[in-house]
Amino acid sequence: MLKVFSHYLPTHTLQQVLFDALTLFAVVLAAVAVLVTPTSAVDWAICIPSALTFAASMIALNAAMGLYRPVYQRSHRQTFARVALSLTVSVPVAYLVFGLLPWSEIAPHSLQLSVLLLLCSLLLVRGLVNQRQASALFVPRVLIVGTGRDARMVQQDLVRPLQRSVEVVGFLPVGGNERVEVEQHAVLPPGSLLEVVRNLRVDEVIVAVRERRGGVLSLRELLDCKLLGTRILDLSTFFERVQGQVRLDSLRASWLIYGDGFRQGWTRTFVKRCFDLVVGTALLLVALPIMVLTALLILLEDGAPIFYSQERVGRGGKPFRVIKFRSMRRDAEKDGKPRWATSNDDRVTRVGRFIRKLRIDELPQLFNVLKGDMSLVGPRPERPYFVDQLTQQIPFYAVRHCVKPGVTGWAQVRYQYGASVDDAAEKLQYDLYYVKNHSLILDTLVLFETVRVVLTGEGAH
């Protein structure tokens, strides 16, 4: 894993992106050399930077659309939908890039068609290859300290069928009465951590032990391993890096206080606000025809009102009124008691079911973004009634309120739709990751991922 702009990216994914970009770059140059007529000299000083720009933009676009992110237990339908989405988006964008690049003299129509065909073939092959096992060129050797439940969870995340980018050399037992819940044959004989790291040429040590006091785990040995050049990870950092979430069961208040991240400086706030205003205005203009049509359909099916306003909890626990298209019957809460919205809620109208599936009902929240109550990306705002419940039942739930709530969020593109306390706890782990690491790059990635989720139906409600 590499950390880029506070966000962790798998090493094998970066290698795939780089390989495909260089492949497309080389193929474009080869196509230019073959298809351009001999009588017209090729200006390589223009062609090479242009080909590199084209290759980088196309691969970066598809990486943002999620083509390179492995989805475990993905169906063939989901694979086809993801590849189809990449092709549908890439072809018109490629034509746009062709028009912007200085290729008018060296890129005849036949060359453009050839490059587009090669691009589509590359994306199709990559989508099919990613359905199978992914691996990195340089596989790090990992030692897991511990043999209990946490060690088993770490191993399961490291050796998932579609992502074997590490080699687990074994489990090192520690003192105490820890139960052995991993494969017995993978448990190493008890011994010095430093000696095991040296003998097995370990690149990374993951400490999967919660209790470290009373001589159970020697901090001196961990320090010696780190000075030797070995990476040392605790459970919190491991789950943040691999799963893109801050796990509640391995979280401590001291880690929130002293750990990296969770910075809410004025520079980050200013950049995020400018991003919200520019992109929010553009999205509102593009979505305006869809919003008008949606309003007419709601009127025809169930009459007025078109919009649904409800109190939600915003940044710093401050309440505000969120605006959505009404997707439920007018008497959805006639008893006055708040209820969780479920995926097959019988209170949802026919139009409402359609606009909820495509998340069109969220579009009026762009006005909340322009007003400043919300951001484009952030934790989803919740009702005060549920916030009070969840704050009492889930530790650190209030941390998500240190940033503005969002129209979409990291939890929405990484976790399926759910409506329960358990689902709220699972989503909170992704929200905490976002609060800790949010940046302009992560916001842009979430927006692209939202488009993918909506169009492919992965995790949509």
C-alpha cells in the first residue's frame, strides 16, 4: 500500500494503472508511426507529450471510475456493468481529448479510430483480468504477531482471493493466554521477534494483539525491528490502510488525539468550500432538466408537495433543514414517530422508488451545498432523533460531526444500503476514515465512485 494525498492505494493497483498507461502510450506512438503517411513528417516533439497526456487522462479517468478496484465476490453482471460504464464514458471523453490536443495535422480520422479501438480493447482486457486474482510485482513478506481472532481477521483481509499482493510468512505467538484461532501449521515457534524478522526476511510486521502490557509484547523488540527497516503496523492503521475504514473495535481516544489526520484547518476548509461552490453550481445546471422532469412526475402520481424538508444534524451538531424530492407518501409518518427508511419500504411511491434507486431524490440538496449547510462529499446527515440514539449506542459517533455532512460520502460508495444501528456502526467506520483523511483528491474520487455506483447498481438502495 502507498499513501497518496492521505489516501491509501494498493500497490498492485498502482502497478496496473502505470502499466496500462505506458502500454496505451506506446500503442498510440506505434499507431502514429504506422498510419501517418510517409510524405507527412511526424513532429515527435508534439506527438510524444500529446500521446502521454492522452494515455494518462484515459487511464486516470477509468481508475477514478473504479475499473481497477477489485470487488470481492463480484458477479459477472457487475463486471460487465463496470466495463460497459468505462467504455461508455471513455469514448466521448477520448474524442474530446482528441479535439483539445494539437493533433489536427498528425492524427487523421483512421488514426483516431484505431486508437479508440485499442483503448476499448485495453479496458475490456483489464476488466476481465481484474475479475481474477490480482498480484503485485514485488510481494512484501508479512509477519502477523498474535494467533487470536484479530490475527485471523488480518490474514483474511491480506489473502482475499482477488488480492494476493502480500505473502504471510506466519503467525508469531505472544505470551499470555491468547487462543489459537489461525491455522496451526502457520504458527511459528515462540521466539525473539527480531530474530524471526531477520531469519524470515520480513518486510512488514502487523501487531494483531490488543493487550500489550505486562510483558505480553516487547516494545523494545518492535523498536529494534523498526530501526532495522521493517514496517510496523497496529490494528487501527492496518484496517485503515486495507479496508479504507477506521475500525471501532480497535479504536482508542488517544489514537484520535495523538494520531495523524483529523486536521480541520482553515486552508482545507477554504479549498473544500471553493470546490463545493464550483462543482455544485456545475452539477445543478446539468441536473436542472432532470429535476424539472422529476417534479412533474411526482405531481402527476401523488400531487404536492414536490419537495420534502426535514431537520438533520450538521457540522458541530448544529441542526439545519435538508431538502429532497419527496419519494414517500404524504402520510409516511402519520403517527409522528421517526422510522428508519428500509430498502423495500412500502411507504415509497412508484416514482419515489425509481428516483431513490438513481439517487435523483438527493439532487435538491445541491441547494443546501450552495447555501453552506452541506458539502458535496461528507458523512450523510442524520435526523436528531436517530443521532441521539446512535451517540449513546456507538462510541465516537459524534466525531463525524466535525465536518459538514455531504450529498454523497465515502461510506455510501463503500458500503451497501442499510438502516439499523449495526449498519450505522459499520458506516461510521468509513465516515471516520473520511473525516481523518479527507482531501480534494478523495472528494473527487468519491464523486466518480458515486457515478459508478448509481449507473452499475452496486450497493444502491
